[in-house]
Amino acid sequence: MTTRLTRTLATGAALALTLTMAACGSDDEPSTGSSGSGSGGDEPTVQTINEGTLTVCSDIPYPPFDVMDGATFTGFDGDLVNEIADGLGLELEVRDSGFDGLQSGLSLNSNQCDLVASAMTITDAREENLDFTDGYYDSEQSLLVPTGSDIQSIEDLAGKKVGVQQGTTGKAYTEENAPSDAEIITFPSDAEMYSAIKGGSVDALLQDLPVNITHAEDGQFEVVETYSTGEEYGFAVKQGNTELIDAVNEQLAALREDGTYDKLYEKYFSTE
Amino acid sequence: MRRTTRKRLNLGLLYGVFVLAVVALVLLADWEAINKNFFDWEVAKGLWPEIVTIGAKNTVVFTLISFFGGLALAVVLALMRLSPVGPYRWLATAYIEFFRGLPALLVIVAFGLAIPIAFSWQPPGGFVGAGIAALIVVSSAYMAETLRAGIQAVPKGQTEAARSLGMSAGRTTVSIVLPQAFRIVIPPLTNEFVLLIKDTSLLALIGVAFGDRELTTFARDAVVSTTNSTPLIAAAVMYLVITLPLTQLVSALERRQQKAR
């Protein structure tokens, strides 16, 4: 009995070894092949997870930053990355992902995307897991309430329900600054938060200013306070991917230079 | 080639593929990245004891309420489906078909977000109340069908014997048919229970207060605050800690029943 088992196992191990060696052998070839072609002439300037394509992850929808218009990624983030991809000579591909995967670095580390463009504030905590490009937007938080509400400032939130988004700067700001008996309700995204305040399930929303401004457009809601956090939005890349950071920063600088940035800023955040 | 040799070679090949798969997984995985992202012991220790006192506790409480609420409703629905009165049957069939055909996620959103907008009315119990009501409604539709199958599997002779002993129709259902039906459907009901444990994680979609976070939401929150993905693994372990003893208990119960038959 034992001998039969050992013999079986031995056969198995031997087979496995042969197969592993075969696999290793075949593994080597394409890798040498690709490194050879990489040094060739007119390839795209940066290495991406899918050659010739810039894959961007974003938590969509997040107007006015991240919006899908049919199959086109637009909004402030969307238009910017479209320009950046153009400048780098890459095709743009967009993946809609949950925000916590984006801000924790999971999506980047698992090679789902090259770049995160999702209205993400550059924070020290996030920089432990991600690398950021230069900032492209000064982030401000704000408080949205139904028009005519008693709530006029963050102090008035005592005993009230305030909606925030999972994993955001707005949530952290609320936890630090709202009165201790304010009830903080966390939602996965702005879509649910907006539904909740429309249904009266929460009394206020604390989140990024531009998003609250879009909600205030129809007059049902108003922005009663804004909070400057002194922070900026940045695009994020996998830690250590300096090649892509440099390339994107170069493109951002060029866009600021030739006026495209100002044109887009005016398009989305015009204050008149 | 002798038959035994060939057999041994075949078997060896199967073992070989298995060993190869394991070796490949171990070699291909980036262990440093895995350890850093998912097995950071310091982060895991920081989750204690809230992962149990908030996360696991809420998961269990939400599941228990949804399960027993759903089961009570399911008994009524199953009996309605088998009722000789037409309208009862139609109503139960429509209810079951409707809620069995919808994703739990949509029903939760409808209860938690759409109903307050449509009727300017807040369901009692706030977000958790609305979410649990949705889970009860969905799970009762599934469990009603399971129960119906169980009731129909009770031999007809049982009812006939009870009736000929002078028991009323109601009494026969309650003390003869239902107990035997439940015994038959314990395995599929366990399945439903385990599914519900996991479905409670969907409640976070309609908003969740600090103290009402169940395991998944708790872990996702912790991923943000610790900037590390270890809490996801911790939550996975907690789910197994909850489900495995439960499924073991039920299979032990089943074995005992087999003997009793």
C-alpha cells in the first residue's frame, strides 16, 4: 500500500517537475521578445498595462468631474485625461470602479488601471499606498441642505443626520468637525446620497463643493457653508511608477501652458 | 503496458497537475505585496474588538431578524400557495414570482431610497429598518417556495390519518404537516440563512450610521482609515467564523435525523 502510494507520488512529482521546467522554458521566450521590441523606435512614450492604451479607473458618476456621456468619459477629470491620453499618443479606456478600491491602491496594485482620475484629494494617508501627480484642482468641502433648512452651519448638525461618502475627505472632515451628536450616515456614492436627501432620510450632505453645486442648481437645495482644506485633487498611479507620473505631469503643464486647462476649468466651474 | 501501470500513471498525472497548480500559484504570487497589502498583523490587531462588537454583532443581528421575519412570512405564503381559495393562491404566486425575480440590491434601494422620495415617508427603524424589511421581503419569497416543496413532500397518508383521527384541518397542518415539512427543508433553509448572512452587506448601499455597520462595511471603513487592505481579510475570516460552525451544526442535526428515521 505504502509503496504504491510513494510510487504514485514519485511519478507525479517527476511529471510536475518536467512540466514546470517546460513551462519555465516557454515563459522565458516571450519576455525576452517583448523587452527587445520595447527598445524599438516609435512606440508610445510610456509603458502601460495594455500596450497603446491608457486605462483609467474612476468612480462614475461624480458630476461635474466624472461623467459618462454615452461611451465618452467626460467631466473635468474626463476631459483632462482625454487630453493627456492624446498628448501621450495613447488610446483612452475607462473603467468604473468603487472609490475605496481606488483610494486604497487596490485597483492600481492589481493592475486594473494605469491611472486613477476620480476627483481624489491628495492626502498623506493615501500617499502611503499611491503616488500622485501634481494637483489639478483645489479641493473645497461644502454643506448642502434643503432650501430653507434650519441648518446653516456645521454646528447646526447636532442631533441631525448628515450624509457623507465612504472613504472621502468629506467624511474625515465631518468626523473631525461636526458636533459629536450629529449622526453621520455613510453612503457608497453620490447617487445614493442625493436620493437620500431628496427623500428626506438625511438632513444634509457634506462633500466636495462642485458636486454639491450641481445638486443646488434646481433650487431645491442650497450650499450653506464651504470649507477650505488646503488640499488638491491629483491623479494617482501605482507606487513607484515615476515614468507615468512624469509623463502625466508634463502633459498637465502643457495643458496649463496652452490654455486648454483654463478653458476646461471655465467650462465646468464658471461662477457667473 | 500493464493495466495497473497505466492506472498508476493516470493517477500520477492527476497528482502532478495538482502539485503543479500549487507550485505555480506559490511561485507566481507576489508574496511581499500580498503580505504588505493583506496580512499586516498590526492593522489586524487594531481592528479588535470593534470587528466583533460592531461588525460581527450587527451582521448576526441583521441576519437573525431577516431570517426569522422572512421565515414567518414564508410560512404564511406557502400555506396561501397551497390554499384551496383561488385569490390567496394568486396573490402568493404573484408575490413570490415578483420578489424572486428581482435582485435583492434593487429591492433594498427601493425600500431605503425610493419609498421615502415617493411618499415623503420614513420607514421606521431608519436605514437599517428599511434594509432589513427589504431582506425579509426577498428572503420570504425564496423560503416560501422551499417550504411549499417541503409541505408537498409530506406523505398524503399523514394528513389522511390525522383527519380520520378527528383532527381539524388547521390542527393537522400545524401539528402534523408543518413539523415534518420543516424537517425536510432544514438543509435548504440553512442555505438561505448563509445567503442572508452575506446579503446583509448590501444594506450599506442605502446609507449606514457609525454603530450600524456590519462586517463588510466595517472592513471597508477600516481599509480607508488604515490605508491597508488587511481588514478585508479579517472580515472574510469573521464570516467563516460565523458560517462554518453553523453549517457544521446543521449537518450534525441532519445526521441525527437520518438515524432517527
